[in-house]
Amino acid sequence: MARFRIILRALGVALLLYMLIVGGQSILDDPNFDTLWLSVIGAALLTFIVYQATKK
């Protein structure tokens, strides 16, 4: 069960990093509010997951 959680968390982090990278590249190419919100939400969720993972 612990291994499943680790794999699920790693997939979540990879997805959020992908959102952040794609959103960041889209902002540089064509700045608009949709891509801005995509990168902001991705960064916020990634920060929250890292905080939860390191909190003891």
C-alpha cells in the first residue's frame, strides 16, 4: 500500500510539473489568462504536495 502511494504521488508530481512547464512555455509564446492560470495552479499544487510530503 505504501508503494502504491509513492507511485501515485510521483505521477501526480510529474503531471503538475508537466502542467507548469507547458503553461510556462505557453506564457512565453502567447501570453493570455488561460495559460497564466494553468501555470499558477500547477505551481500552487506542486508546492502544496511538496509541503505535505516534507511535513512531519
